[in-house]
Amino acid sequence: MQIKKYRKQEQCFLVEGAKSVRELLASDFEVTLLLGTEEFLSSHRPTGRMEVIEVKPSELEGLGEFQTNDAALAVARQKPNQPFPLAANEFALVLDDLRDPGNLGTIIRTADWYGIAKIIASEETADVYAPKVISATMGSFTRVSVFYTDLATYLKDTAHRVFGTYLDGKDVHTVDFGAGGLIVIGNESKGIAPPLERYITDKITIPRFGLAESLNAGIATAVVCDNVRRPRVSR
């Protein structure tokens, strides 16, 4: 399950750690296997047809990706990669070629915090079911849906405003985002791919006050999301 090839083949993925497994058990994901310590299972005895095995903390450390896991590990079925409807008054993130699993996990968690439940990702973006992504979401993967597709085709057909993060855009603190739209976050080092620029209706930027060359993609997403949700005071 740590390798994408086998996750795709089995259409399953791993979830590790007490918090993430608790979130998984409370979600609509189908869980097929649960390994837990006596303490975890005594307070989180699951229902359904899943196989449940009691293990020692030392056994869990050698089974998963992370040695700090000493409570629970679960195997769940992936959801089909299907498009979802987007209401006119709804925001969604669009991720263009984000390769870092930690960044993707952080962005999913950030989206959940700001009430954004949908992410459209390029086919080159990191796999949402990779263990490092799932771990970084801290359970938010159960509430945020990710759809992988060709972004040019998707953006060409959308009726929503499309906000894109650039160095020469409008100051994000002054932008009126309205009631809904798509927010495009580019690759960690290259930014938004040039072929997508024609579909960007509003270029935005996070103003720089220091000397750093760029912001981490996860942090940039948080700044933009915070401004999307910030009430605009008329003057």
C-alpha cells in the first residue's frame, strides 16, 4: 500500500495513527481491515464486515510507514475518481502539478479548515492516497474530495471565475472573491503552467515584504483561503 502501483492495483490505501483511523471509521469510506491495540479497540470497537485484529504497539511500528504509530492501522477502499458538481456559490481548489505529498496533505487539511470540500487536481499531482498525504491531512481526507483530471479541459468548460496565483497579480488582500469560484495553485517551483493562463480570469498575488523568493505552496494556499473567507468591509 506504500507504493502507488499496488494501491492502484488493489484500489485500497493505508491509514495510520489513532486520530486518522478514528476519522476514517466515522466516515463513509469502506474499511476492510483494522489493526488496533487493546486500548484503541476497547474504545473504538467498529461495526460492519471489516476484519479486526488486535495487535501490540510494537507490531504496528513495523507494519506501516511511520514508526510513531502505536495505536491503530486500517486498510480502506479508494473512492472512484469521479467529477463532482460545483455550485455557483461554492469555492474549490485547483492544484496544478503539486508533486510534494506533504504539501498536498497540508492543503487538504487547510481546505477542510476553511470549509472548502472539493479539490480538482492535475493528473501529475501527488496521489491523495499516498501514506504521507493521508498522514498530513490529519483526517481531513474524509471530508475533502479530490478529482484528478486534465486541467486545461476542465477550466475551459467551467462557468466559474478562475483565480490564479501569480507574482504580478492583484493584491490578495484587496480582491473581492465573490460567492464562489476556482482557486488555482501552481507547481512548487514553476507556478501555474503557461497553457492554463488563458483560463485564468483573475490573477492574484500575495504581496512580499521581505526577501524570500517564494512561499511554500501549502502556506500560500492558506493565505489565499483566509482572504477568500475574510469579510470585506465597505469603505
